[in-house]
Amino acid sequence: MKQQTLAMAADQDNGFEHSRKPTRREEFLRTMETIVPWAALCQVIEPHYPKAGNGRPPIGLERMLRIHFLQHWFNLADLACEEALYDSASLRRFVGIDLGRERVPD
């Protein structure tokens, strides 16, 4: 079992998750999670995606694809998307970022 980080505890709204209503953004992201064929898209893009080598290791393909979609859906520039990921637990959950263990990609 993974140890819970402070960031995970903050994302769970201190145990009051059952008494809050999901936002329209959360509903939209939940829908996109189920209808977008993530595995198929990754399979098509993977041969063209940078491989680890010299320099900084690349961000995971599915994570970058999800960030790209967020930028398109919410009209976010790179910096605005980075800030939104720091600010919004629902966006971090969709992309798969745990602030207690890793940074938001820049």
C-alpha cells in the first residue's frame, strides 16, 4: 500500500469528498477519460515520440498527450497549463500527477 502524501491528502479535501458536488470540469474530464482511446492514440504516436538518450529524459507519452488535450480543450498556453496543473486537483488527477512524488512538467 502506498503511503499517503500531503498532496494526496489535500486533493481528497480532508475526507469531505462525499459531501461535495463534482464540478463541470471534473465531469468533462471523467467523460474524456472513458471516450478518448488513449491506448490506441499512444500506439500510433509512439514510433515518432522521442526516446531516452542524451539529455533530459522525455515525459511519458500518455501524460504528454493528456496535457496536450487539456491545452486544446481549455485553451491553455504552455505556462498557463503548467500553472493550471499546480492549481487544479482535477487536472492533476486526469494527467496522473502526484505533487508529493513528482513535479508538473514544464
